[in-house]
Amino acid sequence: MGQYKRRILLAVDGSDQAFEAVRYVSQLLPPNHLEVVLFHVMSKIPDSFWDIEKNPIFRHQLAPVAAWATQQQTAIYEFMEKSRQLFANRGVPEGAVSIKSQERQVGIARDIAREAQKDYVSVVVGRWGVSKLKDLVWGSTANKLIGQLIHIPLCIVGGAPEAGKILVAVDTSEEAMRTVAYLGTMVDGTDLKVTLFHVIRRFDLGSQRYNASLSLHEEWEGEVRKEFLEAERSTEAVFQKAVGHLEKAGVEGDRISTKIVTGVASRAKAIVEEAKNGGYGTIVVGRRGLSRVEEFFMGRVSKKVIQLAQEMAVWVVS
């Protein structure tokens, strides 16, 4: 088992969803090799407020603003202490959990991304913020972080996922192997179960003509069958390589399984449905797939998985 610390930046805003992210991290990673920074970006009250506040004429109008600021500081302090206690109950050493709070500089997401450059192995954030209505699509802060954290893995936690089972979406790209290798370093020393999952779309058979009913094109059936067999053989080689990465990292072989699904219309939908039906709390995807030109910055599959898996934790690994 690796002896290094997994240093996690856990960005929190005091919401219930943020606490679910705290709970999830406390369950996922080995407590003796975990270092967590609970990071909060406070909304900054303009300096002009304090100048106006000195004027007795406006003081009664501005008092609620000052009261709100005090209330927010108290709430986030209580949240941080509650989170720290949760990690302590999980067995994480007291000195391994630290709290960092700062006033907003350029924006919440950008401030988190800037902090993330300071030697963290991953960033974790809740899907929803304090205002779930404002973050209706799938979280404005989480959405922005996906575009900004290009070189560090990001985990978006939705709902209250359990950390016992992990579904890893893989293809034949080198990016997928890096994703698997990263996961191995994270779950080493745990009893988590990992499933390597590959999806072969109908489109993957070589031509859009196979998207339609194959039974109507009997002359193509032999070619279709051949394409399936070649795809499956290629995937088996990928699985062997991926299992090797996990075992080398210290994940026991009896905790690793593999699965292929063929003939589906949507990779992302198949991944999320497999996770839901199989009781997985975590989905791991690579940021990009085979086509770096087509999926520059953010792969279509990984982005769609995040949109669909609203009650799970989704790791996007660069």
C-alpha cells in the first residue's frame, strides 16, 4: 500500500450538499493516508459599505447586511467544525484536516481553481450550492470548475452517494489508462469494489448505416458480427492492462471486475444506467476519449455523464 498522503481540496459553502461531499470523502479514502483542506470562499462585502455605515442616516438600512454577514460567518464556522468532527470520527488524524477561508477575489470558481494549483491530488465539490434553484442545471460553481480545472481531477458529488462500489468507464485510449492508474493510487488501502466498464455503441461498428435495424440489412450481418468480435477482443486487452494498473497500485484482484455492454445508442446513458442498476455510488470517467480534436477540453461522454448522474459522485480525471 502506498504511504503517501492523498491531499484533497474539499470546496464547501455550508450547504447540505457540501456536507454530503464531506461525508463521501470521509468514507472513500483511507483515513491514515488522507489530508483534507476544507476550503471556503466568502462573499466579500464592498469597502464602500463600511464608509456608508458610518453615516447615521443610512445605518438603520445597512444593519441587516452586517447581521447577514455575521450569520454567514457563524454558519460556516459551525459547518467546518461539524465536518472536522466527521473526519475525526472516521479515524482521520486531527492534524490531517485543516480549514481555509478567504474572501472572494475574482470569483468563487476561479478562486477554487487558483487554490487547486497548490499541490492537491484532487478537488471535490458538491453538485448543488446553497441555492439549488440558482444552480438548477447542475451547479454553476461545479459547471465552471469543469472548464477551469484542466490538469487536476475533479469530483462532483450529487445526492448522498455511498462509496462502496466504483464504476470506471474505459475505452482504448491512453487517457483511460491514466484514469485507471490514478484511481488505483486513490483507492489503494481500501476495501472498495471496482468495475471496469466499456460500452460499444452501434455507431462504433464502423458506419452510421448500422444505427438502423440490422435485421433489415442481412447482407451486412457478417460484417457486423466481425466488428463486434474485434471490438470485444480489443476491449479484453484493455481490461487486462487496466487490471494490471490497479493490482500494481495495491488493489486486490478479487475486488476488480469487468463488464462490456454492446449495441447501445448512447455511451453516457449506458454508463449511468449501469451505475444506477448496479448500486454504484461513484462513476469515474476520463476528461477526453479517443478523439482529442472532437472532444477538446471536455469530452462529450464525460460531460453527459455528469449531467445525468445527479445523485452520484462523478470523478473526471485529466
